[in-house]
Amino acid sequence: MAMSGNASVGKCLPSDSPLLDSFAVDSHCRTVKDIISVLWKASTSPWVKVNTDGSVIAGLAACGGLFRDFMGAFLGAFCCNIGEASVFHSEVIAIILAMEHATTNRWWNIWLESDSTSALLIFSCPSLIPILLRNRWYNARSLGVQTISSHIFREGNYCADKLANRGHFIQGSVWLDSLLTELHLDFFCDRVGLPNYRFPLVLVVCCIFSFFLLQRVLA
């Protein structure tokens, strides 16, 4: 038992250690990643922060974005129905639309934030931009808007995520001068600095499995 146990590369739970000790087997506990606190942060003046996101449902894409000032106050938002496209395509269009809307509203210092690390790479590697969007991208970059970019986990990008989902139910592109009702809670949590939490995948899977198991037992 001791020889086979010590040769094993399997992992155990901390609660198994007393049992393994009785067999003279070294315990190798599972390592669980920490729960990450995701916090949206306002920009500093004179930067206007815009969070963008893309969405694809059944092959149909949409995107959205939300502008906020250095106090976290709402400045405007947009959502757009794109049609057939990939997730990356929709994320890139969201960034381009953000720069175009910023120019229209004379916001010349834009902090672009997205939960897509691949989409943010277009600032350092424009060759990644889909060929059909390159002309529009270079036109947007020539508008005179100064940009910086950053990544945020999806848990801190709920407002933009809901705007992108809203884009599936409209025609074309829509600019919003007032905050949608369904965004009020997430917007408030962001503005007062309440965090969201990113859980390790193993915990998410266990919770989903437990939920469905409980449903079957109760049924």
C-alpha cells in the first residue's frame, strides 16, 4: 500500500490526510485556484472609459459599449446588430464603433476596456483585424482620438455584455442617451465599487452538477 500510494501522482483532499498517514502514504493535496475579486474602476480625468463586448448567438453577432466619465457617471451607450459573424469580428467592431461614437461626441481621450484579450491585440498587431474591417479601422484611428486599452474579466463587464445581448433584438446600430433599466443594478454596483467574483472552473462545474443532481432528487 505504501509503495503504490507513494508512487501515485493522484491528488487528494486535505480531509484524506489522516487516512493516508495511517498507511504511511504521503498526501498530495489538490490545489484550488483562489477566487478572484473583479472590480470595475473609473478612469482619471480627462479620460472617458468605454467598456465594450461582443456576442454571438446561433451564428448571429451583436455588440455593445458603455461610456462613463472619471466619476463613473453615465455618458452614453450603443448596441449594434451585426448579422452573421464570429465573436472576434463582433469584438473588433465594438472597439471601432466606440472610437467613432467618441469622435461624434468630441471625447478625444478614450480608455477602451474589453473582456477579450484577442480583440485588444489589434492595437499592437493590426494585421489581426479581419480584412473586411481594416479600412474602417484605419479610418477610425485617423479621427484623432487618443486611446489606451485594458482587459477586464467578464464578471466586471456585465453592462457591456448586456448591451451586446440587447443588440440581437434591434436593427442596425442604436445610440442610447439614457441608461437601460436592465443595466441599473450592474451600473450602480460598478459605480460604488462593489466587486464581482470570478470562481475557479472546477467550483463552477461542481456547483452546476450539484444543482442538476438536487433537481433530480427533488423530482
